[in-house]
Amino acid sequence: MNFLSQYDRTPTDVKFGLVRNWMKSSPDEFFDQLRADRPVLATPECTLLALYSDVVEVLLQPRVFTVQLYQDKMGSYLMAQDDTAVHFREKAIMQAMLNRDDLPRIRDFVGQTAAAILDAAPGRRIDAVNGLTRAVPIALVQEYMGFDGVEPEQLARWSYWNQWDTFHNQPFDGNENAADIHTTTREVNTELRGYLAELVPRRIGEIRAGTDRDDIVTRLLRTVFAEGVGFPMDRLVRNIGGLLIGSVETTSQAAAQALQGLLRRPDELARARAVVDEPTRFDGYVFEALRFDPISPYFFRRCAEDYTIGRGTGRETTIRAGTVVLPLVLSAMFDSAAHAAPLDFDADRPKDKMFHFGFGLHECLGRYIGEVMVPEIVRQVVKRPNARSLGAMEYSEATFPERYEITWD
Ligand code: HEM
């Protein structure tokens, strides 16, 4: 199909609806044509950028291409701020708390948790989404991050609704029930705040009583921040909430989609299984599978001032202030200017040019945790003899994986 000629023939008011559908139903073919014929596609609602260099140019300029669209969803949380003092300070504090030296112990915990779940699955069969890819990050949030005394289903709900409202309930998503999604998210956030209002004083009491806990909530509350640092208790609590919201649904989607990507490619699966006991080699299969099916085909930014992209090239275009810009990260990961033989599945491909954990100022706070948690969940499945799926993955209305039945011998 020639997407661009159909696009050109379509009336202005329905052009973006078409684009949105193509990004969902046939992103690979659509993005191929964009890269070849119209790498900057200025639709009436959003401007799409299909080339690696343009995607990087945008993500490296947070003062021009801002996260203003996050503000309605996240208020003043660090992620909804660009290059501000709050973003700089709080990301640094949280990076220190999520000590990278913990990674081996996180990998062990994730591996043991996933293995125990799979061992206990009746009939060697499980819904990999609710049973595994959501369950494991929830367990990590409880154990490593310190969210105790709360049902796993609650933690899952709080992450799910926030992720839905922020990433798949923007004006350009065109959801008919956009207001309802936002309202429910506000309601679940009242529950989350209520839980944190109970957790924090309780944990402070435990610290005073001499607990030897060393989870992230405890680390945050044990640390004395001088007033001059500018990290008062309300900001600390907000950042605890961010840990949960960021961890669960993202990990679940990435692990489920990477798993499906491998189970659908028997040759690659066999090669991955051959190195299943060498995580440094195995993990490349997971991130490469995710390159073909990342958690989102695009990021989104609001342009704060007129900006000319593709300067001096045939695609030179001025993006007007106020325009929503979609850096098409899926397309960028298939741009042959950045990736050798992009259509090939190459488990040794350098992951630095992938966008699985964002890029630039807003690069994921949980990147290093995600980088061990996502592949380790998949690895535990691949280790099972003849691991296979029993059908295609089902998605929820929020476009997150909801059900993926797998089995093994
Ligand atoms: C421990 C778990 C995680 C936590 C606590 C977390 C938290 C965060 C935070 C706070 C940000 C915003 C950073 C900033 O604005 O400077 C972020 C960005 C991001 N995260 Fe994570 N995250 C986690 C796991 C994941 C996983 C597993 C994925 C996907 C595989 C992911 C994908 C992303 C992406 C793509 C962005 C960039 C969004 C953008 O540029 O607009 N995250 N994450």
C-alpha cells in the first residue's frame, strides 16, 4: 500500500486519524515509506520525525522540545520538568538511592522470583502477563523498593492507570473516553497517596526502632538532606510514588513483547537458548527482539519555539511553536544511516543506539534496573524446555499486554 498517496488524498480533518491507525496496525511499512519519501511528516495534529538523526536532535534539546504534555498528568514530578533545578536534583538523588552496585542482587532476586513462579505454575502453563511480567516487577517494588503492607493488585492498578493516562491518553490519542481515564487515574492516585501517607510514618517509626531494612524507601528516609539541598518531605514522597509508577507496567510490557518476539522466531530462540546461561550474550536477544516491537513506536514532545529541523537538506521544515512532535523511535531504530542491516535480527547489535529506555535528559531513571529485570524475566522462560506460546498476545484497551498464554515441557 502507498500510505503517502492515500494520506495526500485524505481530507485534512481526518488525516491524523489515518496516521494514528497506521502507527498501530502497520508501523514498519508506514515508517519505511516515511524514511524513504517524507521523513518529516507535518500532519494537522502532530509532526512525525522518522530519521535517527532528527529523533536524536529533538531528544537532545529539552528546552525546545519539552515534556509539557506530561504536566497535566504528573504535576510537578521530575519527569514533567525539563532542564530545571528540580529535575536535575531529584534525578541525581534518586539515581544515588537506586545504587547501581545493587544490580547483581536485583538480577538474582528477579531470577529467583520468576523461576519460583514458573515452577509453581499448574500444568506448566501460565498467563505470562498477569502471572509473570507484572508479578515480578511488583515483587521487586515490594521487596527492593520497600512497598510493603499492600496487595500486589493495588500496586499493579496504580502503575497501570498512570501509565495509560500519561502515555496513551494524550489529545492526539483521540480517546473517546479520555476524561474518564483521567478521572479514574486521579482516583487511583488518591488511593496511592493514602497508602504513602501510611507507609512513610510507619517506616520512619521502624527506622527509629532500629530496623535493618535496606530498601529504597528506607534509604530515602534514613538519609538526612540538609535544608540547602532542597529535598523536603513532600518531594521525597512524590519520588517514592514515581518508583512504583515507573516500574511495573513498563517492565511488563517490555518483557512480554520481547518474549513474544523471541517465541515467534524459532531460529533466534534456539540461538538464545544456546547462550541462556551467559546473560551478557543472552540479553542481546531480548533487546534486539524489543527493537522490532518496543513499548512505544514514538515519544512525544511539545515544541516551545519555532525550530527548523533537517536544516540544509531536502527535508528542511520549520516546526512552529506549540506543535506536538512525535520522534518515531521505532523508525529511528530501523534507519540504515544509524544501524547496519536494520532488518536483520542481530543479537550483537550495540544497544546504545536503541531507545528502549529513552534518550537524552529524560533517559529512564530505572534504566539499569530495567536492563537486568526485563532480560532476566525472559531468560527464565527461555530456560524451560520447549517454551512456547499458546496464542498471540492480547492487549488491553490501554494498549498494554494483557494476556499471553505460554507453556513448556
Ligand atoms: C525500575 C523501573 C523504572 C523506573 C523507576 C522508571 C522511571 C522513569 C523515570 C522517572 C523517567 C523520567 C526520567 C526523566 O524525566 O529524566 C523514565 C523515563 C523513561 N522510561 Fe523508565 N522507569 C523504569 C523502568 C522502565 C522500563 C522497564 C522501560 C522500558 C523498557 C522504561 C522506559 C522509559 C522511557 C522510554 C523513558 C523516557 C520517556 C521520555 O523520554 O519521555 N522505563 N523512567
